[in-house]
Amino acid sequence: MKIQELLSDIKNQNLLLPEFQREYIWNKEQAKQLFVSLVKQYPIGSLLFWKTQNPPELKNVDQPPDKLGTVQVILDGQQRLTTLYMLAEGRVPPYYNEQEILVDPRDLYYNLATGDFQYYQASRMKGNPLWIPVVRCLSDRSVNVFELAKKQKDNPDKVLELAQLYNDNLNRLKNIKEIQIPIQLIPSHATLEEAINIFDRVNSQGTKLTDAQLALTHITGKWPTARRVFKKKIQELSEKDFYFQLPFMTRVLTGIVCKRALFETIHDRQQEELKSGWVQASKILDYLVSLLPHGASIHSTEDLNSTNVLIPLAVYLSLNNGKFPTDTSLKHAIHWLYAAHIWARYTAQTDQRLDQDLSIIVRERVPWDTLREQIIDQRGRIEVKGTDFEGRTAQHPLHRMTYILAKAHGAVDWFNGTPLGSSHGSSYRIHSHHIFPQSLLYKKIYDADSHLDRKKVNEIANRAFLTADTNWTLSKKPPDEYLPEVEERFPGALVKQFVPMDPQLWKLWHYEDFLAARRENIARKLNEFMEALISQPEETARKRPITELIRLGESLNLEFKSTLQWDTDRNQQNKNLRHSVLKTIAAFLNTEGGTLLIGVEDDGSVCGLDDDLRLLHKSKDNFLQLLNSLISEYIGTEYAGLIKTRLEDINGKSICVVDVAKALDPVYLKGVRGKEFFIRIGNATRSLDPEQTVAYVSMHWG
């Protein structure tokens, strides 16, 4: 089809966009390069449409799908078509609203003399009539190339030649509407699931869908209005200064519905389960944004280096009726939140670490100590030292944590006395003031061209938190001049922002002594603040009851096995089945620990150990002795202390519970093929080949 025909079909809503499609995500450079390719007559790929009488939910179409008849749905090419429509028609296509276009390419200009494309720059284009908006060139508004040529005073004798050049370039742009783009069609008999799978395959060849985008595609395929519902919630929460994106909402729903962090786990969940999970998620997010400001001095997502630290809290709340059971559990959760924030728990290996932490929350009724242990394993400690602030600037999580700490200590603005915690609003942002002004430090002591000097000047220990007006007022005053005035007007205001009170340290020449003293002040106050949160221990019954674990299903740290050695298919003993149990235990040792339940089917139904016990004269002691001897023989006696076995009765049926802790070094399982190495990936046990094992051991144990 010609581009002009495609644009006409979009205008007349003969080409529609399904709700499960992601938003317009192209950046300006991608939009510009599309036009560069079209003008140069380069191929831009084909489009994929789905002609169907049973379309999915459609974006911004009020008419019910069952009254539309056969329609063409855009599956691949909407980024190109949306860009073309905006620049050819000057407005967004009918399947979008203006506010949904976050990056608008309509300020793209075209140079009639050179054929170049550039976005508007006043310094380059103001006063130069040869730069014409692409929207104007492609509209019906005429461009008088002859008049433009006459204005070129440098070439008064070449008016006709220049006019011809301008006209050729203009026509080259206008003629892109006549370019034909290949169309591929999915047949009308295809189901929605088939269409989504084809959509995923095609997108993997272009601007690949992220895992979050693909998960949202599957969600909206089952629950068509999900994207709109998520966006509405995002808008509601933004009015409270908590700013989220669709991937976060998708992750929250995945965590609450699947009790997992991996987006792929939600692909096959059905509408009823998704909607039910969202009811929970929506209430939990409302609860968190009302709780965090007064409970944790977190007044906005701007206070956090990553919103991912809220995912474990949301999943924990989903397992506890949407609230923290006690004030003690709340404080322990906030302590973990601060630690995860400070030590950037989710800035790398995000999916794996989140999935690992969610499995702990599922497995343990009181998970915060174990979650803190994960941070200690990763970073070595929770407490902060003064040296941690050396060379750290505003981009480091400790900067935001210092701001949270200052608010929690009742810090106020140094010139108007406004509490920092009340300064948020629609224009919320952190105003970070240099206590020792940059201009003075660079003028008297440091070299502005030195990377190390810049880090020292901009260090967290040289930052205070003030309103914008105050920040501007103090921008050039030396601290020994204005800090005494601040203390006189608002006694205690300096201490609440951890400023050392020795006036000698306020002098310019003692700047580095000031930094050292303030680093120690912040670190000490931060550790005291966090220790106070966990001064009261939580309940001792940390493990979640077995019946609750079974209900939640298999995960990274939870596995079900129906038997130890009874073959239910052959109805006889099969010693080869023991290997399956042992490799799961070895995988738990090599990953993050876990719990194995023997006597439970994959679907969570309790089958019990009757058949296994019958082989052992119905003796429970014999069963445990056999299992422990197998562990010692095939895994190693030295790991026995990390593996606890016991039998429990559930509704009159015995099951075996095997609790496994994480090993401090690699564990190999003896098998018929020699030693094997197993790990957990998601809710499955996987073996690694020698090369993979070396890489894993190096990464996991250093």
C-alpha cells in the first residue's frame, strides 16, 4: 500500500491499534532516520496487519468490537505509522491522545537547499527561511520556492537554478507519500493468542519488546482494559508525588499474582486472576503511598534510587491482608527498605535478586532478617561508614538516604524554617545546596578541570537540603559568614542536617576537615536511626506453615516431589527416583537455599508418603534415616548441618520437609556420570556443564 493510503486508513479508522500494543516509544532520532531513509528511497521494512472479525480491545475506539465487522489491526509497524501520521498530518493518529505522546517529533525541519533533516534549533534556523517544518512541507500549504530563491542575496544570478534545487528537494520529500510499503496479513481465522505470538516473533526482529512489555501484552490480551487501568492508577499516584511507569505496575501485578518477579510467569494467567490480583495491587499501592511519608520519611519516588525496592513490600503485604501485622514488622520492613536502597540491591541482576527475595517472602512469615542477610552476602555489611561518603556525589543512593535521614530528624529550611518533609508538592524535587559554594572552592583551592577535585567539591558531605529560593540566596556566601546567622535564626537547624558545630571547620581553608567530620556525623546518625528501627525483635516463628507454602506453589526456593523412591506409573519401587530428590537438595545448596516437600504433587495436592513408608516397614524413622544416608553418601557428610529433615502430618497424611540452607562453597552431586553440578533457575532445577559451572562458581562465590 502507498503511504498516503495507509495514512487515510488510519484517519478513517480503517486501521486500528490493539490495546495490548505498547505505547509510542520511538525517540526523535529514530523518527528522523525514518524520513532520511524514505527520502533516500531506502527500504524501511514491511508492516504486519491482522484482518479479523473478532478484534481484541482497541485503543481509543468507543464502538464495541462486535459492531465493527472485519477490521485491520496493526500488529507490527505502529512506530513507523505513528511517526508518519504525526509529521504528515500534523496531529496524533486517532488511536492515541495527545498526552500519550511523550516524545513528539513534529518539530522536525527540512532544509530545502541541502535535503538535511534536523530538529528545531533557534541558533541555527532562526532567520533562515530554507529550514521548513516537515509538517508544513507535507501538508497542502504551498512553499514558494521562487520567493525563497530570490531571498538568497549571495546568489542573485542563480534564482532559477536555486528555485529548481529547492523544488527538487521539496518534491523528494512530498513524494514519500507515494512510496509503497509491503503489507503482510495474518489470516482472519487466527486466534488472539496466535496473533500475540506472531506479534512477539516479529517484534523480536526489530525494536525488541522488553520482558515487561511482552508481559503487559499477554495481560492485555486476556484483560483488554489493563493498560488503561494501569495508566489511571499511575496518574492517581503521581498526584501524591509517587511516579511510576507501566513496567513497575506490571511487576507489582506479577509479584502479587504469581509470587514471582520474572515477567514470563504471568503470561498464562487468566483474566479473573489478573483482575483479582490488581484489586489487591491497587489497594496495596494506595496503602504504601500513604504510609511511606510519615512512616519512612519517603515523600516521593524521587527519594528512592529505584522503585523496585517497593516490589518486595507489595508482595509481603499481599500475603498479610494488605497491611503490616504489627508496628514492629513495619519497622523491620522499613529498615530493610533503607538497606536495600543504600546498597542498591536491585541496580544489577534485578530479575534474579527480586525473584530470590520474593521467594524468601513467600517461604518465611517473618522474612526481614533473611532479606537483610542477602544484602550482607552481596555487600558485606548493612551499617554505613564515614568512608562510604568519600567522593560520593548526588547520584549515589547515600545522597537520597541522607535527605530521608534529615527529614526524619526534623530538618528545616535554613532561611524560612519550613520542615523539609512538607516541601513536596506538584513541583517536588530535592534542592541540594553546596554548603561550601562551588565558585569559592574552585577559585581558591580546587581545579574545576580535575575529575577528582570536582568529586570532592560535589561530595554528599558538602550538601544540605534547602528550598530553591534559599539555595539561590546562599549560592556564593562562604559558610563562616552565613552558618552563624542560620543557627541564630533557627537554633538546632544545623545539627539536624549533621553540620559539625566547630566554627573553625566552617572556614574555607578547613574544607577537607569539614568533610571528614560531616561524613562521620551522617554515618553515625544513620546507623543509630536504622538500629532504632530493629531494637525490638520480631516474633520467633519465622517459617511460614507448610500448608501456606503448598498453597503458594513451587518457586525458586520451594519444590514439590510426590515420592522418594516409589514409581507411581509402574506401581513399584524405583531407586532411580532418589536422584531427582538429591539433585533438588544440591541445587538449593548451590543457589539460595530452599524447602523440598516430599509427598506433594506438582499441583500442590498432598499425596503423602504411604507408598514410600510401606517399602520401609511403615517406619518414619527408617524413612528419615534412608534420606539422610543418601544425602551423606551422594552430597557429602560435611553438608549435613545445612540440611534439616522432618516429617509432618497434613490431614492425616505424612510428608517430608527438607529445609536447605545456602552452602558456603560449591556442592557437587555424585551420580552415574560422575560429579554433577545443579542450580535453581526459577522453579526448576538445572544442571550446568563444566564451562557454565566454572562461570557460576566464580560469580556466586567469588
